Amino acid sequence: MTPDGVMDLAQHALHVVLLVSAPPLAAALLTGLVVSVFQAATQINEMTLSFIPKLLAMFAVLVLCGHWMLAVLVDYVQNLLNGIPGIIG
């Protein structure tokens, strides 16, 4: 396998990781922002207050986007496994 092939595989793997991790991370980010604004407005300085809403938001996103995320991962793995003969020789 050539160095260009290795770089293509690594680039595609990073692309898949970014695609799959973006929805839960975005949900956690937005939930944390909303909770922070709420805490600033009410002057509640409890650090553990944002944990449960973030957890619930990430769970909801995984329920809503889980099928798509799994399809992306399965497609990547199938392409990777089908490309093994080309990698070997």
C-alpha cells in the first residue's frame, strides 16, 4: 500500500469520526449554553446542574440520529473490509 493510500484511509476515518460525533457534541454544547445562560440569569452557581440536561439531550440525539450514525459506521466498515484485497496486493 502506498503512503497516499494510507493517508486516504486516515482522512476518510477522521471524516467519519467527525460526522458521527458531531450531533451529540452539538447537543451537549447547545444544552450547556442554555443552562449557563439560565444559571447566569438566576445566579444559581451549581456545577452539577448542567449534567442531567446534557445527558438527556445527548440521549435524545442518539435516539433520533442513532440510525443514521450506525448506517454511516456500517458503510465505512463495509467499504474498509471490501477494500482489503486492494490493500494487500
